[in-house]
Amino acid sequence: MLLSIRNAVKIFGGLRALDGVSLDVEEDTVTGLIGPNGSGKTTLFNIVSGFLPNDGGEIYFKDKRIDKLSPDAIARRGLIRTFQIDQSAVEMTVLENLLVSAPNQTGEKFWRLIPTIRKVLLEEKQNLEKATSILDLLGFKHLANEYAGNLSGGQRKLLSLGRMLMAGPDMYMLDEPTAGVNPTLIKSLLAFLRKEVISRKGTTIFIIEHNMKVISSICDKVIVLDSGRKIAEGTPTEIQKNEEVLACYLARAKKPR
Amino acid sequence: MQILSFINYWVNITAIYSIFALSLNFQYGHGGLINFGQVFFLCFGAYTVAITAQLGVNFAVSIVLAMAVSGFVGFLMSYTARNMGGTYWGIATLAVGEIVRIFFLNENWAAGGANGISFDVKIPYFEMVTLTLAALSFGFTRAVMASPFGRVIKAIREGDNLPLSLGKDVFSFKKKTMAIGGIIGGLAGALFAYQKQFINPEDFMPIETFIVWAMVVVGGKGRDMGTLGGAIIIQIFYVGTRFAKDFLPIDSNTLAALRMIVIGLLIMFVMMYRSKGFFPEKRRLYKVT
Amino acid sequence: MYSMIPQLIVNSLITSAVLAIIGIGLTMCFDILKFGNFAHTELAVLGAYLVFFFNVQIQWNLAVAMALAAVLTGLFAMFVDRLVFKKMREVVDVIPMITSLGLSIAIRNGIRAIWGSDIRVYDVQLSSGVQIFGAHFTYSQIWILGIVTVSMVGFHLLLKKTKLGKAMRATSDNRDLAEASSIDTERVTLYVWFIGGSFAALGGAMIGWDTQIDPMMGFMIVIPVFCVVLLGGIGNIYGVIIGAIILGFVQNFGIFIDFATLINLGGLLNIVDRVLIPVDYKPVIPFVILVIILLFKPSGILGKEKGK
């Protein structure tokens, strides 16, 4: 198991946003996380990636506990997530956004800048090449020196995937990557994911989505959350036939606001 | 001859303020940290030099010491920025700036209290020194921001989430940002002390912070060239109006007040209409084949 | 020393009253517009000088002068919002904050240019006042406490009983929701500026009435007022009052507290004899408290308790 969550609990005020959730994500798979709004999906992502502290339970990544670590420490271990609200650095260019995502840059250590300047320059060159090839894949080459703030919403989502590719983590955690993106772009996004990430060995995806087509298209396994609890787990086909799952979505639809 | 010595003075003051403004621009323009107490770097740098110069310590060593002390102060201050965002930290730094000034005002043993310290060390070719150091500071900040290290600092400016999610130790970068800002600010303070040869707490009122903010804001946050431009513009304004009282029926107090009104309005105007400053940041263009 | 306590209490109450009435405007503005207005205390100075103008320079009655100053400052505050801050509703908080810094510089020096840097006092008779429980209250101090109390109570009633008050509370709780419920949040904002500004003006006038005024007084109190707002939690009117009382008393009593007992661990050790905060450092107390609050609990000691 690449990622193991045991009885995760998160409490906000009086609300149990996560009420003892346990799940596993196997290496080299694509696991989907679905559920009605407010079921705790993003909260779970936040707990796993260290952006929120958990109030109970344990989380294991690569067999080591990560639930008390800072978000950057977890990211350095190979788990990187995207955000629902795009966090692209808008005052930096597309290329700079990609370059900053490269891991283990010697040039980021202030004291190494002068002593190992040759190594720094070499790494910059290599990272620039890698970033350029990612731009190619995304079809963004013409936008390389454009401010990320001038990109459309859909383009920014692609950029966040580009950053992930640049960072090359073992575990990709994607939070609603297709939300607000038009259908044609979604197709490209999926093709991109299949070719660059899923087909490669050693990459695992954990994805939150509302779009069931996307889920059925790429997920090996789907986990369903409702009100902070896991209510179902299985293949996309199994989940779509699951009565409890259907019931909870319908119940949400009927609930008075 | 009067004109010549005046030009000398103006060049020195502008160079010193430029360095001071660069230190703020590094923290705010590049790093996104709002320091309303920037003057405390000036203060520590100046007092370190005053104390060491009195003891007969050599010029170069004094300056390095001043930079080290200020850099350390910056490093300590970064701990206060850890949990705090923009507004709160601005208020906190304003408070710290004042605490520092009142400390130096009251503590006679540390630095002469209200009477300050005076020393007699004349530096030959001082204008050459200040200009060179200003150029070096400019070059230094440009080089740092062009590096991968600078790139992370720029990313942090927009928020901690992205850099954290990419594995960057954001707090460590903030500590370094504040330390670098402190080192450069300390340099400005050191030169300020050598220029005046007499310093007391009155030299480190919040007004200094405000003036340097005007310089950074007018110049354009993030663009060091712009910061220099802002420093020169504000300094020209200051000097240009210095003699206004000889032509207008106003006393020096009113003149000082009027000048500050302009500074205040300038800050407001820029923030309202040109929040990126008059010399907006330029993006780094890469060749993409 | 213990005979000083009643007098210290009086001084603390006055400090608290002034801080509270000025703090109300700041906390509301901070809450509704999401930025810390550095120019708020300058409104207090403006009010103080307007009172000086009407009372001393035109020789009008003090009460009239105060009422006029309050209204004019309130209007000025509204005007400033319209002209300057309205454009910044959607912008990140640093921009209006830096703008307010510029504004504070402009107002402070505008006052300095018009009235000069010298200390001024109002045209009031030096009355003997009364003695209550060994403490000396001048008549002006009694009036100050009275006016502040009445203002607070009035404001409380406004918040609880009027439509405007309800709208203010709704906007403060959730601006978007208030807008969706067809509350004109821009109008509410204007009222907040007016009330905040006029209260600040009254606060400044109180300072002038009790002691004196000078152009730097706004800067002198900006940290204590922010401190009070943060102590009580941004947006919490009642928190501001409690924070003001805490700060007022700590500032006045603080220099008499002997920390030696604390340092000696309650008599277990004998490291120091007497450890007092030096009188020269009295102004530093609110600054230090502020930094401590911001380091450990920026949401304020009382957190965000909406005015119930």
C-alpha cells in the first residue's frame, strides 16, 4: 500500500467532518474519491497532505507515518496535491511556475549558490529542458513567457498538472482537476493523464472528482464518502450500481436548504 | 563650493536611502512581507557602527558587524512572521520598531540614551563608497532574485500553499528573506552613521519607515530598478522643496508638514491608481525553442 | 502605595473609555472591509482639533464644539471611503492597508500644517472636581465617562433594536449572504464609517478635554488601539470594551507590579529583589502586549464572538 489511512478523524467546532475514515491506495493505481458536497473529501486531502492537522487516526505513506508532519515535509516524501482553487503564482510566468516545481534544486539553497554555481547552472538548464517538453505536451509552448494570471481557468488547471509532472511525485493527489473546465479540454486532460502519468510505472493517482465520466474513464477503484464516513468502495461500475451510494446522492438532492 | 558640498551630501543621502529602500523592496516587493518597522534595521546598523567606531574599530569591520547584527535581527523578526499574515505582521513590526527606538532612548548604557552617540571618523571619498555599495546592493538583489532561490521567494509572495505543496520549506525561506533584508538595511544604517557622525533615537522615528515605503511603492514593488528610481524621485522632491521656505511665507515646521502631506498623498495615489508602481515589475523572458 | 489605588482606578477608567470609543470604529471597519485602517486614530486627532477650532478659536460652547466635530469627522470618514477605499473592495488587504498608511501621514501632517506642532488645550475651567473613595475625579473626567458610556449604550441599542443595526450585524457576519438578502452593504459600510469616525472624534476630544492635544497623538495611540481591537477579537464590539478595560488597567497598574515574586518562583528562590517595569517604558506596555497577542493568538483573546 502506498497510502494507508486508518480511522482519520477531523473535528471543526462541533462538526465531525471526518468520522473515522479508513482506506488504502495501492501503488500504480488510479483511485477515485467521490461523494456529495460537504462529505469531507477535500478535508481528507488536507489531512493527508498535511495542510490540516488530524484529530485522530493515523496516516501512512510508503509505510511511514506522516500525519504529524508539515505539508512541505510530506511533499518532499513524494506526495503532491493540487488545490480546488487554483494556486498558480499569477505574477510569475508559466515557465517560472514550472521551474519552481522542480524538486531538489541545489540553487534553492542560498549558501550553495556561489560554491556550487556550476551545478546550479547545469540543473537550471536541465529543468528548463524538462519544462519545455512539458509545455510541448500541454500545447502551451506559445504561452511559456506569459503571466500565469493571464491564463484561462481551464489552462490553469492544465498548468497545475504540468507543475505536478515537473515535480514528479510518487503520488499525485488531484482535487477536482476538471471542475470548471470545458468538455474538449477535459478530453485532452484525460489523454494527457493517460499518456504521461498513468501509463508510467511508479505513479499513483488519488483523485477527487464530481464528474462520473472522468471517474469511470480512468479509475481502477472508487471510494465513496458521505458525511465524513466511507460508505462504499469498489470499481466504477460497482459503485454506479450501489444502492446506498445512489440513495445518499438523492437524499442530498432532496434536502431542504 | 557650497554647491559642491551640497551635491556631495545629496549623493550620499540618496545612495544610503537607495540601499535602505532596496532592503524593504527585497522583503516586500520580492518576498511579500510587510514591514512597517523597517527603521529598526537602520537603527541597529547605525548604533552598531557608532559603538564600534567609538572604540576605534576599522571602517570595513564596523560595517560588516553592523550588517551581521541587523541580519540577525531580521532573522529573529522572521519568527514573528511565521503565523501571521500581512496586516497583522505590519502592525506587529510597527510596534517592534517603536519598542526598539524607545529602548535605545531609555538605555543610556547601550547607546547614550537620548543624547545619542557621536564619533569622529571621517571616511575619505565617502561618495565613492556609498555609490559603490549602492551599486553592489543593487547587483546583489538582482542576482539573488534571478536564482532558483529567488524564484521560490517570489512564489511565496503569493501565498504559502503552492510552495508548501511543492515541498519548499517556506518558513526557512522567510527567515532568509528577513535576514537578507536586515543585512542590506543594516548596511544603510551603518553608512548613515558614518555620514552623520552623530546619531540619536530621533533619527529613527517611524517617519523613516514611511519615507522608504513611499520610495518602494512609487518605484514599483519587485522591480529593484524601480526602487532606485523611487528613491531618487523622492529624494529630489525632498531636496527640491528644502529651499521652498526661502521663497514662500512658511516656517520650517510647516514646510516639513507639507512635504509629508505630499509623501502621504503620493503613497495613496500610487496605491489607488498604479498599485504596481511607476516602474512595474518586468518578467523574465526565456528562450523557448 | 496602596493609597494610590483609587486614583489609579480613575486613570485606568479614563484610558479605557478613550481606547474603547476609538476602538469601536476600528474594529468594525477591520471586520467589514477586511483591512487594518492605520488612519483611524488620525480621525480622533481630527476630531480633537476640530473641537479646538470651534471651542478655542471661535469661542463656542464645548458641547456644541464636540457635537459638531463628531458629525464633521463622521462625514469626512464617509467621504474618504467613497473617494479612496471604495475602489479597493475586492483587492487583497495589503493595498488598502498601505493606502491607509499614506492617508494617516497626510491627515496627521495636514493637521500639523494648519495648527502647528505645539501642544494645545481646550477652553475649559480648571475645576476642582469631586472626591469619591479617595480618588479625585475632575468634572471633565466624570463627563468623559458619562459620554462614553452613553455612546456605548446608544450604539448597543442601535445594533440590537434597529434595522440598521441588524443589517450591520448581518454584513459583519457574512457580507455575501447579506448582499444576497438584499441588504445594501455599501450603505451599511457608509454608516459604519460615519459612526466609527464620529466616535473616534469624540475619543480624541476626550483626550483633549482631559489633557491636551498635539499632531502626533494619533500615532501615539495607534498601537494601543490596535492592541485593544486584537485583544477583543476583530469585529467584536463588546470585546473591544473588555480589551480596553484590560489594557487601560494594565497600563496604569503595570508599572507598580513587582515581578520579583514571579521570577523568584513565589519565594522558592531568591534571585532578585525588586523587578519593576521602569516608568519610561510605560508606553511600551501596549506594544509588547500586542506583539505577544499576535505571536500566539491573532484571533484575539476573546476570538470572534459576534455581538449577541
